[in-house]
Amino acid sequence: CSESDLGPISLNWFEELSAEAPP
Amino acid sequence: EDAAEQLPPVLPDGPREENLQLVSELKDSSGSCAVDVSTVWWEADGCRELRVVTASESSVSLWEPLAHDCWGKVHTWQLGEIPVIQIIPLPDTCNLVCIALGELEIGEIRLLLYSSEADSFKHSLVKTGNIKAVVGIKDQRLVSSSRTLQEQQVEMVLLSEMGSKDWQTLMPPEETVTAFAEVEGMREALVGTTAANSIVVWSVNLKTGQLLRKMNAGYSYPASICHRAYSDSGLLFVVLSHPHAKESESCGNLAFRVVAFNPKTGRSRGVTFSSLPPGCVGRQVLEAGYLEGDVWDTSGAAVLTSGAVAVWDLLQGRCVAVLPPGPAGHWALARWALGTGLLAGRHDGTVCLYRY
């Protein structure tokens, strides 16, 4: 999959979403 | 017999029966109809071995390996009036078997165990309710979703040989959760599918239970059921099946698909598509909750409506083996044994262990 298909990819997606999500 | 003729053991340029080698057969003399089969690690007298668990509607049996590829029944737990409908595999767990009981839906989850203190086999109640989906995940954890008229509850419980302890509520999505799958290699990540064809990602630890992301599983496909998930290179790869798909619909004779999701953007793209083997008519039988199909690592297995068992390499999107229905009858169950084996069961209670 290319980045253009799926948008910017982050290796730390889990930590980043955990920090953004309501507790 | 007709179905057997449609599926010759060796299909030209197709999946071969030889990819599955029969190792042993477990014959249940009680004659009770097989509902489910699974494997469990069991430690006794300082020795840890893989045992087979078979379930009928009224009882669950534990089998130990004997010499010459034979199996002997060690113990049978007799259950009550509510029928057993599923064995819930618990990865990396020893001496514990988890089962779901109910009529059309799961109404009760029980733990079957051996108490070394009392030197006896027993069972204990974990949960009751209108349970829609349940999964056992690493570190002896069990996650389930249940519905009341007003709301949906998603809960995680830590299991132990003493029973269940340490409950944690996870944030429920608006739609009913239809299946869960843990994310390989990420102890705190869990995915689920919903009745509205969404993929939900949770953080599962004993502190928060946050719902991190809800993503669409693909507009062109009917309700998806998740079986396994893997995180790699910033993407979330989810193995999905479509139990309610019809051949006339856009997904044709699709059995499984692997979809890559970018959890940061919610965008997705199909990676591989695994179709029914050539020469096979009728859709596969794959139902959430009452699984007739199973995924282990990157291998999928399912019982087809013809009574055959098919095995797929999900990374290649290719059917690699077919077990045709034999003279003894149609296959009713297909489950991966821990390791590299496949357990295939017939309605008469016979279970065959194949090396794959």
C-alpha cells in the first residue's frame, strides 16, 4: 500500500491515538 | 456422495489434499454430536503437553495424547440444562478451558478447570447475559460484549485458576459488536467488527479501555467479521470474513479478505482476497459466535456448504488444501490446533487431527 492511498502513516499510531482519545 | 464427486481429492492445478496429512483420530464412544473442538496446554505432574478439548451440547471432554498417535479421554465435565455452543480458545493459557453456553445466542460463559488443591475438576460461572461476541486474548484475558435493551456493555476480565477477577469496562461503540480479535504483537490493542460494518480499535489495559478509532470496513462488502489482526509498518492488517455474503453480490465467492487500515486516517485498502476453491459450489459456512471457520497466524480454514474443509494461505490469497467429505460423512468443524495442525470434526463426534 502506498502512502497516497492511505494517508500519512505513523509507526506510533497506537500511542498517538491513545493520547488523543477521551479517557 | 454428490458433493464428494464435485470435489475430487486432487483438483487440477488447485489445492491438494496431500497438504493435510492425517495424524490421528479421536473417536467419542458416547455418540454425542460434536459442537466444537479446540486445543489447550495442560500441565500435570510437572509435564506440559497439548491436549484436545471436544464439546457436545451437554458435556466437554479433555483428551490427552497416548502412544502411537492415539488419544485417551482424561475427564468429562457434565454441564447443566443450557447447551454448550462454543469453546472459547484462550491463547497462552494453561489448565483452563472456557466455554459459551446458550440457545440461539450466548447466555452464559463458564470456566472449566482442574483444582490442584481439591484434586478435582470443576467449573465456575464467569458471566451471564445477552452476550453478542466473546474472545480470549493473551495473558488470560477474556473480552465480551453484551446487550441490554438500553445499552451495550463491553468488558474485559482477567481469568485465573481461582475463577475470574479484575473486571475492566471498555468504551462501547454505538453499534453492536459482532466479533473481536486481538492485535498480534500489541498486548494492549484489540479490534472488533460491528453490525454497521465498522472496525473498532480499543486500548485494553486494566486502566482505561479507551475506544481509539472507528473505521469503515469497506462499503462494497456486507457485514464483516474480524478473525485476526496484525500491526506492521504503521498499518493495521485485519483478516475479515463475510458470513452473510451471497454469491450474486459484489464479493462473489469470497471466503476471507485481508484489509490494511491506516489507524491515523481511517483509510483502508484490500490487500489479499481468498476465494472458494475451484469446482466448489455454494458459499462457505462462517458464522460469528458459532464459528465454522478459523484463522491462525496467516492460515484460514472453513467448512464449506458441500461438507468439505478448505484451507487458505491468507497472505497469498490462495486455497492450498481441500479435505473432501468422506464416506463417513460431511465435515462439520474446522479449527486450528496450537502449532501447525488442523482439527476437523464430523457430526458423529469423530475428530481428526491433520498435520499441515
